[in-house]
Amino acid sequence: MEEKKTNFEESLKKLEEASEKLRSQDTSLEEAIQYYEDGIKYYKECSEILDHAAQKIETLTKQEA
């Protein structure tokens, strides 16, 4: 089965959700650790997507010149 590739908006929303849950006063230590791990994962996904987009823009800009 092929894994569905997430887009920037989905990853950013999940990162924001993990951040909100992490800030909650009702979050246990175990939950906080899991939300932190999730946040790191979604941050990396967003960063990779943005890096790829920047490279693509740079390539297209060089082709235009």
C-alpha cells in the first residue's frame, strides 16, 4: 500500500494541534512527551516541504534568466 504524502497545510495544522495540546495544563508528562515528538515530526515535514518549494522556485528562476 502506498503511503499518502501529506501537504504543507495538513502538516502545519497537525503541528499547531500538537503545540496547543502541549501547552494545555491538563496534559500529563507522558502525553507531553508524545505531543513533543509529534511536533518535531510535523516540524520536519513542514521544513522539508518548504525546502523543496524553495529549491523548485530557485530552479525556475534560473531557467527564466
